[in-house]
Amino acid sequence: MKRTTVLKSAAVLGVASLALAACGGSSSSSESSTSAAPAASSAAPAASSAAPAASSAAPAASSAAPASTGVPLYLVDGNTGNALGEKLPAGTLNGVKGTIPGAENTQEFKDALLGVDPNLKDFAYAPESYDAVIVAALGAAKAKSDAGVDVAKELVAITNGTEACLTYAECLKGIADGKDIAYNGRSGNINFWEAGDPTTATIGVYTFGADNTLQPDVTFMTGEIKPEGTANPIDGVVQKGANDGTWTVGTFLPVTGSLAFLGPPEIAGVQLAINDIEAAGGIPGIDKIVLEEGDSGDTSTQTGVQTVKRLLPKGIDVLIGAASSSSTLAVLDQVTNAGVLMISPANTSPALTTAPDHGLYWRTAPSDVLQGAFLGSLILQDGYTNVAIMQLQDSYGDGLAANVEKSITEGGGTVAIKVVYDPKATDFSADVAKVKAAGPDAVVLIGFDESAQIIQELVKQGIGPNSAG
């Protein structure tokens, strides 16, 4: 089923200055603002009047996924996926909603990804991973160089031009013909600004069914973010191995750790993009493309740091990753000081927008300024005004929780409690007890792999979705 929904609450318009449009679509796939939109008072009803209209203004669960019978739970991109449901008893997630940045995946694209990895269970951030490789290749073609500093200087231009193109082959021809191209990718319109963030992005609202899997009925909403802050100048050194006739793509994606479930679709997206680039004749002036794969792990280990130490001497021209914002921050200096262009398909922490990077860090996923505003507005329009937030303690959790809270409070709601937990903990009963004591009418859980354990504890204490008590 396809849905069209426009979120109009004051929270969205007032918090993130979003110019919103919605597009309905079906998908089974699983992270700067001033006043870009009209004032909330004239363009949108207050949260109190918007909430009762949830049935027409916000996505409702499909017939296969009725509303949960306990306290409504809202998830985010870090834990919205079929891999989470596999760790929970059947029916635990029935009716639970979650948000993921990214446009609708077409069946053709999903089939192509499955051709790369037939075992894929989710497709989260595969489009963004694909686009990260494509924009890097187009930047190299436009610059006639694979030096990171040269490519970075072309990324705004090739995503904001006047001639839209949808594939690498089409865009490459446009460059050859001297056209002012605008690459509109698998993740939607990217429209980079100088700090490396997309200014246009889409958020999908997903619902779990009785079998704990994401249902095909998805609402997609597009937002525009007016950039805020000062972009770093592009002044990096030229990386080792630049312009040697080989375009070496490194991956810094989660094979192990708390985000390992995101690794397979991201890795498949990178490989599919390389396949499509090669099928179109490669990059002019470059003889071959080499892929060097690496594991970003998570910040509980030194896996990511060791991976970067191993990859940099191999003459990496572009590094795709990480998925975790904290993993990126742990190696950002090391990578960009070496002159290597780094493009993440999944980082969403607002802290990365203007982090010192010599102008060499970019991302195809939007800042959580956008996801936070959407999620807060969704909750209010569903009719819940006293919300508890549970968030893991890291830069991703901090940034997303802050923007969800801002959206809720500026939309007229209240955050009953915000519990910051240690994702490496083995027992979350005390954290959940704090949430229960606050008596919220909805719970937001911002987490990764540990979310399954937390959800089971929420249910056990009668504050979770589909709880008996």
C-alpha cells in the first residue's frame, strides 16, 4: 500500500525549519537550521490540535500491524530493522514504529543488491552507500583527478547543478558534454553544501508486524534543511597513491560490533556502485578500480583504528564509512590529515557537520536535526504528549535525543524523563525502572544492538510494547 502524509506540526516547522513534502511508497528496507519554512503559527496547527488528526496526518499501522497493546515504542535508524525482530519473541514489536533516513528502494535496486549478496535481510543505508561511491567517482571524473582535495571541490557542484541525471553513466556523459549536472541518486536528491551534509533528504516511517518484521506499508517524507554553521575550507594534503592510475576504494563499515547488522547492505551498496561504474567504462583517466574492505567495528574495541592504520598505506583514494558517528570521530583526524576523502553513508550526528576535517569529510545521510524533528512530530501527531527517551551514551545518541526532545517540547509536548544508558551494560533493569517511574505515554529508544535486551526489559516491567501489564 502507498501512503502520502505531510507532517505539519509546529514541532517540525519550528524546530528544524523544514520545508516538507511527502511521497508514499512501499519498501521492505530497514542519521543547520533557521527559518526555511513558513512560521509555525501561520503554517501549522499547534501540537494540541494536530494530535487528534493523527489518523489522517500521520502514518497509521497497516491491518497486518495493529497498534501495540502496551506503551507505544518508537525506534530510530540504529535499531529499526528485521535483525532486531529476530532476537525478540514473536509479536513483541507488533505495531512498533521506527524512522530511517532514505528514500524508497525500488524492487530493481533491491534485486541488484541481492545479486551482490543473496543473504541480505535488510536494505538500510544501501542507497546511501551506493551514492557515496558514485558521487566520489563523478567528482574524480569532473576534477580529472582522484586526489581527495580535488574531488571534494567538485561535490557541491555535481549535486546542485541544473541538469538532473539519475545514473553514473548518464551523469558521466553529462560531464563529458560540459553540462552542469545534478546527481539525483538512489537515496534521493543529495544537494550537498560546503560542509559536506546533504540539504535535502527523505525519512521513512516503518511499522513492524506481528512477525517482528518491517511491513511494506511505509510513509516517506522529504525535508530540506537550511545549513547552519561555517564549513571548513578544503585544504587537505594530497593523499598517498593519488593519480597513480588506480582508484582505490576503502570500506570502513561494520562487520563486527553493535552495528554489524547494517554492514551487509552497506557493503553490497558499495560493490554494486563499483560494478555500475565499471559497466559504464570506469572513470576517465583511471586504469582500474580496486576495493579494499575494512571493518569499522564499534568504539568498544580498537578494531576501527587498526583498520584505518592498515588501509591508509594501501593508497586509499576514498574511504566509505563509517556507519557509527562515534567510529568516524575516532579516526577522522587520522583519515583527513592523510588527505583521504571520507564519505559516510550512515553517520547522522550533528557534531560531524563542522568537525575539523580539512574539508574532506562528507556524508550522504542527513544530520539527525532532520530525523529528530520528524520523529518528534510523528509522536505528537500520533497523540502522545508525555514522552520518555532512552538513549545510548555516544555522539549519535546525544545528537538524536537532543533533536527529538527539542521537537517534542517546541511542539507542545513534554519529555517525562531522558535516560542515558551505557550500551556495554549487561543489565538495563534500573534504566527501565526509571522510565516506568516517570509514567510516560510513549517511549523513544535510541540504540543499537543492545535494543533487543532493553525492549525485553521494557515488556517485563510492563512499560513496553505489547506488555501484558
